[in-house]
Amino acid sequence: MHNSVLGAVVRTETLRPNALNIQIVTGDSRPIFRQIVDGIRMKIATGHVRPGDPLPSYRGLAAQLTVNPNTVAKAYAQLANKGLVESRKGLGLFVAERRQILSEDEQEQRLAQAIDDFINHTLDLDYLDDEIMQRLKRALAKLEFKKAS
């Protein structure tokens, strides 16, 4: 399914067995493999896919999203390197059990970097700090709601 959002083509796939309902936006500044990684990470974070759930094959997800299978392979490799998915010989790729793989210092460094990146991306948008904080709080609340449901 293709939709147009502000001039960009958005490819979405309706959920079916062993399918992921993620979006690829051709006008997005992130590469397609990064959009796939981010989409799957969000599905894991919100509980839409749970530890032990199978993921579509490289070719299966590539066909669903109409992207190159190598792009999906790159995304899956990055997810595996982060410990979010695991390969089971002869069975495919599965969502890994949640485990703490970063030390508190590493977590703190990543959070500081993410905040710096966020600030750098929002500096030129001419929003007041209060508006940015309100939107950030709404986004976090929405994420918490998705986790709870």
C-alpha cells in the first residue's frame, strides 16, 4: 500500500502472520535500512512484537516493503549486533529476550548523545522550549500507552 505524506511516498504493509506493520518513507532523511531498524525497535519497545516472536525472512520483509533484500539484511544485522534479534539455525530470526547489555555509564553516554542530537535537530525550527517540551512529553506518554496496551 502506498500513501502520500507531504509529497513523500510512504509504503506501509498491513499486518498478517509473520509480517511487521512498519512504514518506509522515501522522503525521509534516514536511509531505508535505518527506517527498518527504527521501525522494528519501536515494535519491540511497545510490545507489538515480543521476545520469541519470529520475524519475516529477509526476502519476505523486502517483498512486503518493496525494498532490496540486502537492505533488510543490513537492518537485521544491525538489530542482531544490538542484541535485539537472534538467529535460530534452520528456523529464522526471532526477537531476543530483553537483557541489559549496556553499563550505566554507556546508557548515560547514549542518552546524553541522543539529547544533543535532538537539540541540534530542533534548534533551527523556531519553536519555543515549552512547545518542544509539551510535544516531547506527549510523544513519551504515547509510547508508554503503547507499552501498556
